[in-house]
Amino acid sequence: AFTYNTKAKWCFLKSDYNQLKSFTGAVAGKVANVDGDPDIGAPPALAFFPNWMADQAQQFRNKLTDPAYDKPTEGLSALQAAAEQAALTGDHRLAMQKYQSALSILPDDGALWLALAREVLAVEPASNTTEPSTFPMNATSAAFNAYKLVRTAKTRAEALALLAAGLDKRDLYRPSLQAYEASLALVNSPAVQADYADLKARKGFRVIEHTVDADSSSPRICAQFSEELVKTGVDYSQFVTVDNAAPKAVEAKDKQICVEGLEHGQHYDVTFRAGLPAAIGETIAAPVVLSIYVQDRAPSARFTGDSFVLPAGARRGIPVVTVNMNAAKMTLYRIGDRSLAQLLSGYQFLHQLDGYDISTISDQMGAPVWSGTLDIANDLNKEVTTSFPVDEAIPQRKPGVYVLTAQPVDDKSDDYGSRATQWFVVSDIGLSTYTGQDGLNVFARSLGSAKPISGAELTLLARNNEILGTATTDSEGHAVFNPGLTRGENGMVPAVLMAKQGDNDFVFLDMGKAGFDLSDRGVEGRASPGALDVYAWTERGIYRAGEDVHVAALARDGAAKAVENLPLTFIFTRPDGVESRRVISNGESAGGHAVDLPLEANAMRGTWTVSIYTDPKQTAVASQMFLVEDFVPDRIEFDLTADKKEIAQGETANATVDGRFLYGAPAAGLALEGEMTLSTTSNWGSFKDFTFGLADEQSSEPTVTPLTNLPVVGDDGKATFPITIDQLPSTTKLVNAKVTVRMREAGGRAVERSLDIGVRPQRDVIGIRPDFADDEVPQGGTAKFSIIAVDPNGKREDLKGAQWSLVKVERNYQWYRSNNSWNYEAVNLTKAVANGAVDLKADGEATVSLPVDWGRYRLEVETADPDGPATSYEFDAGWYVASTTTETPDGLEIALDKDSYAAGEVAKLKISPHFAGELLVTIGAEKLLKTVTASVPAGGSTVDIPVGDDWGAGAYVTATLFRPGDAQESRMPARAIGIQWLSVDPGSKKLAVSLTPPEKTLPRQQLSIPVAVNGAQPGTNAYVMVAAVDVGILNLTNYKAPDPEDWFFGQRMLGLESRDLYGRLIDGSLGTMGKIRTGG
């Protein structure tokens, strides 16, 4: 070290220094040793070293250089010498402390940071302190600080090697390997190479676990790897052998490779060859051989689904499906009808029960009525269906719900595991209900003959087990419960509808379940308004501060008649939720209301709301939103259309732009620009609620392609250009093309329009629809799916032998000891639960129903062709799932002979069925207005429906065709439902307003517009509201002109909630009738 006196021009040498202290007239400095190796420049950024670790390194440096840090008394040379001596004697802790002190003096010395990193890594951390976590962090920080300072290949390679060692101690193995690779790229050190090879063998790309799925009909061996596999472009079957031969089938997904096509009771040597690649670029260094014995399937039992009504007229047997069981231990419990409400308000009903649930039912709600064994004709490793003879087990049945459990005779599992459980009642009563404003309408029919049942005793129970009401069906099998009974709250909510016929025939319907999902039948429109129907609007959607907002409303009753002299309160709310003003309107003008809101000059910008009340303390009867913004109106507009809604790859659709200035002239000569965005989707609009493609497919970013060489708009304001999709993303899902076009004014301002063009799939696809809501089923419940096959043109097709499999997605943890503490590594894997084959029909939906326990599952459906379609759907099974349903009944093709009818006319309803049966036609929207019954032959028929004058805007015609259980073509009862909206012509209730403005007018002149009102009764007053608004302002919010005709006379949403039990019938004909033995 030295001090240079600038005045004396003399340099005074110092033997050592602690801090450099300069003063006026003198410069303090030091002599730095320059390494003889060449300078390789500034260090490149380390992609594998995260920013948060770089921040830690900077914080570590700041700690040592902070003025509050205890500064050493020794000089730099003494500190270095002491550190080196301590390291030689093995006192690495002292050496670490000395180097930290030296760095507090000279923090820009890369060699000191290197030495500190070495010593920190060499220190043995003290137990029961923070040192096991702090020291590896300090080591990586010191190594990273050294890396940023050193500038020779040798020292930089050493810094990277030390960084790798620190990352290894922090269990960050992938970054550690990358640091070793970066070090070796600079200097090929044998020691570093050995450390790298050791870490790669321990934590590099490798097989970390393997599983054997032996309990499915097609066993498989799966190996779990430490890294993600390559998603596309690699045939992993060439890296796998089974007994030194090519495997029959290999599935590579995520971090797992499964070998399929195996057999039970066989031994296999599965080899994963060297060179098997991971997505990160690594490969398996040496072959991995798994020597595995595939055991026979474990004994198991299950029932066929969550249906619970066994038709009394058919063979009375409960099918039970078993594997590798010569006999099953069967126990039968009965729950009396008086405990039904308690049962259905809990979680057990239709769930698979464990030992605790069974004891609860036995002790609190019911009792065991039979116990014994069922003999089974076992077929090794294959599923065998055997019918449990109900009549033999309980020859004298009593009303109530029965619970049948099955398990292996020598089952030693604990009571916490779920047992195969079948809930059932035996009955000939088929119940259908319609809940609306007029109450609960119940229809009872024989499952065997499909004829109405008269004299059936009905009881409606509340959730708290109170009897809400009783009724008896008439000759049409019809009974009605008062509407007040269906509106109870809390414990008085309807829970169960019970039906009895005589002493032995008993059935019930769960009223807590949601009604049918009939959204695929065209039941659209707004909800029924009730006694008061208010339609509100503003004359535009956006205003400037200082302008007046004009709000109008029409008050009508349920029959669209004016409600006059009804005061309505209009409350205007600012964007921040604060009330701005309220205005009361009396509605003296034929139930019409007009209210103005003058906006202040400083009115808050954003979305305002006007809410209309009959009583401000109650819920609003109508509301409308509008914007307050600073804006400039558009001066042009255009329509964007295409000649095709869907195209295939390589096919061309022609898009047409039709533009115009808002003053009327064509938008000639304006420029166009735009882009096409390709994105993947699992949904197809033609097949509501069905999912297409693999659920676990990695979502790719949308592909945006500029539309080049777009033409200039012609003299007629039009331009046409081709849309072609040459390259589709690699996906199992569907693809959508969004075409966006912008037309620019002369001043540069653009108006944008978009349209979607569907892209037809390149091959057939498979669709899966879950028949449950929100991707969840209860633990111990049954997951039911509907499956279809669709060709590229969007038409349903037959597909035989579709292969389905249910896998459970699991995460296990591999524990290991590191740095005197235990740590774990997550291992994701899938476990096969069940599989099978199903034929898909063009005219129906195939179903798969499977019981599931807690966890996450994936249903996979594919064909035997490796290049064929594949679809999967993921869902969860948990403790509690709300009572919902997505049950969609079979469709019945019906048609009306006219689009609309006048009151008093007779509508002709054509029935085109798939089977003969008994027809029930119900008419109504929010309440049941009329019913019609008929017998329909297999060839179809036509039913006359007189149109009533109290049907308002119209009603839904719901036709339900019941197939008798004793029909020759099937031994099972069934029903199919079709719905059509029957529109009633409003006649004299409808007013037609016409305007005949002049074709042109001059600015700033008074404009006279003739108005004509057709349909008004002579002697009455007609009130007209006229608004003139710049189209450019309307286009800013895509404003739609008020349409009270559609509001009051348009189609309404179906307000009748329908339920029945035909979707819960057990097919007692399945399997061979088994022999039972009473007792153990």
C-alpha cells in the first residue's frame, strides 16, 4: 500500500493497510497483483441463477460493507495470512471469518470471494442453529460475487464450480448441474468432472420410481423420471424393451413412461435404454433394467352405478361386478321411510360407504335385514357380473330404502375404506314432477305398462322430516301440491317426495337435486317476470359530462297490460357506488316513465347505473348501465362477414368488408389492416358441455399471423380478401380462427371488427361430457360421463370399441437425507383404476359410470389406432359437493306445424319417436297450463293442442314419451323428452311504430319527423318517445335499439323445473343370477 503526496511529488510506502484514507494533497492506493492469464471479458448472465439468489448475493456483500459491520483491527495482508494459515490447519470456520473481515475492507477482490466460498463450503454447520441453511446460502452468494469479479477462464471456472457445490447443498440440483456444465465448458478439470458425474448420478435425469398397475384389466408397468419428457417429436418406444423385445404399447406423458400390453401373473424385464431424452436436453446415461412380476388382480367388488330404483316388473336382481372372487360377503340394510329426510339431508345417500357410515346407518336410521355370501363363477383376472337375488334375500319387503354392501369374504381392510355399496328400492311407480309458480305437479306412471297410476299416495317431506303435505293421484296419475309448500326455507325446504301403492310398493324422488339440464333443447330467453314486468332503456350507451341522460321505462303486468299510476323510484349510482340522485315517476302515461339526469360538468367518469324500484328497500325491478366518458364519435363503420362459418386446413373462406362513412357515403379508398389469431379450445358450439382433446395437453400460446396485402376499400365501400389456414398447431384439441380487421380514417383513427371462423378438425374426434357439475363428485360418489364421436364435418358417427381408462393422478414424495436434515422430492404419477371398451353410437350417447374415492382423476378415451382420436377429462373427488345435476334426458323429436298461433287455434304437434309408448304433453312456461295424453305407435303420430287465451306470449310444449318396461324391444322402462316453444301472436296488444324522416336535411335546422302508430285502439292515447343520436356515438358501445316487442312478447326461459327417476333405474337383467347363503 502507499500514500502519494501530490505537493511533494513523493510516494510513501506502507507495510499494510486496513482502510484507504485519502486527504487533501495526498492520494491513498494499493498495489494489485495482475494474474498472468488473459482477460476473457465481462461475465455473461447465468440463466439458471434466479434473480432472487442474485439479490441474496448483493445483500451479503452489503452486509460486509455496511458501516455498522464490525471492522477488523488487522490489516488486509494480516487477515489474508491468518485465513490461509487457518485453512491449512483445518480451522475453516476461522478462515471463513478472516476472509469475511478482509472483504469488508476490499469487497471488489474476486480472489477473496473465491476463498470465502471455499471456506464456507468446508465449514461443518452447528446443529440446532440456522447454520445448515445460512452457510449454503452464503457460499452461493460468495461464489456468485466472485463470478462477477474474476476475469480469467481459470478463476471463473472455479467460481462456477463453487457455485455448483453451494447449489447442491441447497438442494437446487438442476441449477447446480448447469453451473458444473458452465465450469467445465471453461476448464475441463478432472475434479470438477468427478463432482459433476457424482451429482448427475444422484440427481440428474434418471428413473426415480416405478409402479405396477395390476388391478386393471390391462396391467401396465410405469417408470417415473426426474424430469419432464419431450412432449412431441420423440418416439419413446424405441428406447424401451420388454424381455429384449419391442413393447406392444408405450405411453409417454409428463414425467412417466408406461409399458402396456402386459398380462397378469407374468414376470417381465423392462429396459430403458441409454439415450432416452428429457425435455431439458439430458439423456439417460446408462440402461435401466426393472425386473418386475405382475401379480394377479386383487379381489374387488363394485356395483354398476348410482341408480337406485329396481323396476318391480323386471327380474329383481342387483348386478354386482367382481374380480378374482369365488364368493362375496353381502350385507343388506333397510332404512325406513320415516328416516328418508334425515338420509337425504346428509351425505351418505348414493355414496360408497365406509365402516363408520354403515354403523351410523345401522344404529341411527335403519337396521341390517340380511347377511350372507353370494357364490360367484369366478374367471381369473376378469370382471364377472353376478345378479344378487333380492326376492330370495327379503321375500317380505317393507317400504323403505335398502343398502347392499359387497366385499371379499376374507377382507382384512380397515373400516375407513369404502365398500362397494348399492342403494335401491323395488317399485313399479315412475315419478315425474314439474315445479313452478303454481306449485308441485306430480305424475305417477307404471314402470311396467307406462300407464298412469291412480290412487297413489304421495307425501312431501321437508328437510327437517316434517310432512309438508299429502296428495293422491287422480285417474291421469296427476296430483298437485300447493305452491306455498315449495317455497319453504331452512328446515322447511322440500327434501323428499314419497309415493306408495298398497303396502309393498314404495318409491321416492330426491327434491334436493337440481332439475334436468335442458339447455340443449332451446329453452332460452329471459326469466318469467312475475306480476310486474318493467322494461327500461336509455337512448344511448355513453354520455359526456354536462349532457342529459334520458331514461325511459314501461311497466306492464304478466299479460303485457299497462300498469298505470304506479310510482317508480329511479336511483342513479356513480361508478364508486355512491348514490347520485333519485327521482320518482308516477307512470301516468299508460305505464310509461321518462326520467332525465343532468350530468354535472365534473361528473365522475366510468360506468353509472340506474336502478328502478317500486320500494327502494326491496330488490330493483329493472336496471340499466351507461358510461360517462370523454369521447369522439366514430366517423366510419363497417361490417365484416365471411362466406363460411367453418373451414378445413388449406380451405379458403372469403371475408368481405362493407364500409361506409356515417353521413352515408361509401368508405372508398380507406386502408385495411388486421391479423388472424389461431387458438386452441376444448369446446365445440354444436355440442354443448362436451370436451374435446386431451386435458393434460400443454396449452400453447395463440398464433398471430398478420393479414398481408389487404386490398384498399373499393368505390362501393367493399373489399374482399381470402382467409386460408395453411398450418395448424399440433394439438388434440379444436382450433378457432379469429379474424380481426381495422379500417383507418384519413386522419389515422381506426375502427375494428372481428369474426370467428371455426376450423374443422383434421380427423374424427371424441367428446366427453361430465354428468356432474364443477368438475367435482363427492368422495365415494359415482362419476358418470357421456361419450360421443364426431367426424370432421361436425356430424355424429358410430365408433366401435372405443377404449376408456380411468386413472388416478397422484403425487408421492421420495424422502432423502441431505445436510443432516430430511428433504423430499415430489414424484408425479398416474395409477390405473379401471378400463374397458364402449361402442359409440351416432344416435345416442354412450355412458361410463364409475365409483371414485378421494383424489384427482382423469378419464381417457381413445381408439386402438395410435393415430386415432383421443380425449381426456380431469376431475376431483372430495368430501362435499353441492347437490347439483347435469342429467340430460334422452331426446324426443317433435315439431309444431306453425311458427305462431292465435288464441283459440289448434296446434299440431308431430311426434317422431324411436319407440312406441305412452305420451304426456305438458304446456307451460313458469306454471303448468295444460296437459295432454296419448298412446304413440313406433311410427309416430300427431297430437292436437288447443291454444289457450291465457298463455301470454307463449308456452313451452314438453312432450315426454314413456316406454313400458314390458316392451318387446327392451326389458327396461325408459323415457325421452322433447321441447318446443309455442309462440302466441300478441294480436291487438302489439303496436307498430313507423317513422318517415326525409332522406336529407340541413345542419342546424328544425327537423319534422312524421310518426305513425298502428294497432292503437280508437279513442285511446298513444305515447311516443323519439330519440335522435349520432350513429358514431351508438357504435362506441355497440348500442342496440330498444325492442319492447321482443321483451314482452318474445320467448321466455323455461321456468318449470322438471325431475323424474327414469335416469336412476337399475337394469336387473345384467349378469347371471347368483346363489346366496345366509350367515357367515
